[in-house]
Amino acid sequence: MTAGGSATTPRTAIIGAGVMGEMLLSGLVRAGRRVDLLLVGEKRPERAHELEERYGVAVVSNLEAAEQADTVALVVKPQDMAAVLAEISPVLRPGQLLVSLAAGITTAFIEDRVPEGVAVVRVMPNTPALVDEGMAAISPGSHCDEEHLAEAEALLASTGRVVRVPEKQQDAVTAISGSGPAYIFFVVESMIEAGVHLGLPRATASELVIQTLVGSAKMLRETGTHPVVLREQVTSPGGTTASALRELEVHKVRAAFLAAMEAARDRSRELAEGS
């Protein structure tokens, strides 16, 4: 096995201690991962001290983290990935698992820069992981087996839900759920502004819209009912909701969402090709 772990006590390292890296770390700690089996790779001394104080984890260099761990989560910016891989590649070994959370970075890009036999899993997470309601899609590279995929799932399940997809679908996943929170926040922002325009205090409009969003999402998840059915239940013939929905159709909101997500998918493809 490894110098830092054994068959029964594998160690996990997180390289990249930004917002998303700390999100993954805190999720693992809350999920019951042993702190003594977690490592963080971080170069900034003040950030390292902060994480050690907050979580009780060992914060080491990227090289030490990669050398001692069985699973390495790469939570770095896409433009930094090549440099990080060049730094840690000398200590990586066949059978070790790399889990990449960098948008647009393909498994082939990583596999070309690490030793033969290193398993790679590509992940597209999203920001609701910060409140344990994330949605992550994972795709295996060419050296992944079921055990590697299961470990990647367990990592991401600490911050929300996980689905497996073929890597060719990751650009669509990016457009739907990776960028998706921004679309939702945009709609919420627009509804709050509409409430203010209609004469409501901003605080009241905010509470009305946010709770309506939370409640609607909960209905979708807990009832399992198709959104069309739920929408029709709210829409009385000739009523207020019908009038509002007619305006949304006139302004081609449905088509605008499709065009927006196609644009996001296309940009994701461009970024992947540029990697």
C-alpha cells in the first residue's frame, strides 16, 4: 500500500485550500472521517495555521500530501493544474487515486502528466456543497476501477448528492448544475426586484421569494411529481398565475434558458480543448 496508509486506514489529501477545498474538508470531517487520516496541501503559512486550528488536520506541502495519501483531491484552479501535477507527479504511484474538481480539465490531460496506472476521476461539483446540498457528477478515467469510483463517490457524498456520467457529458453537466446555482440566484434576484417594484419592502420581498424557492424545491424532491404537474396545480384557468406564465412565454423565457445553457456547454468545451 502506501507509506502513509494501509489497506484498512487509507489516507486522503486535499490539495488546494480555497473555498471549495475547505468545503470538501469540512464535509469530510462532518461525515465522520478521522482527522488523523486527512491531509491538506497548502503553501501559505497563515492559511495552514487557520486550517490546523479549525479542523485539527495536518497541513503539509503539496508534495508531502501526494506522497502520503492514497486518495488525492485536486481542488485547484484549472490554470494551475499543470503546475501542480508537475510538482506532485514524481511521488505519485500506480493504483493511487486522483480526484479532480477543476472545471474543464479532462482525465486525459491529467493522465498525460502522471505515472502510468494512476487512477483519475473528474468531478463537476457546485457551490450548494457549502451547505451540504451539492450536486456532483463524476466520470472515470482510463485506469479507474469500481473501488476508485466508489471512493470518489464517498468523498463527494459528504457534501451532497453524486451521480456518475460518461466524461463526454461533463460539458452538459457543467451547463446544468455546475453553473446552475447562478441561474437560480438570477431568477431569485429578479423576483425580489419585481416585488420591490410592486410596492413590497425589500426584506419582505426577499423572505417571500426565498421561502417560495425552498418550499418549491422541497416539493419537487419529496413528492417526486413532474414539474409540469406541480405547475399546473398552481395555475387556475384565467387566474393570476396563468397571466404571469403567458408573459414568460411571450418573452421566450424557456428558449432563453435553453440558449443560455447551450452557451455554457459550448464555453465548457472551449475550456476543455484549451486545457
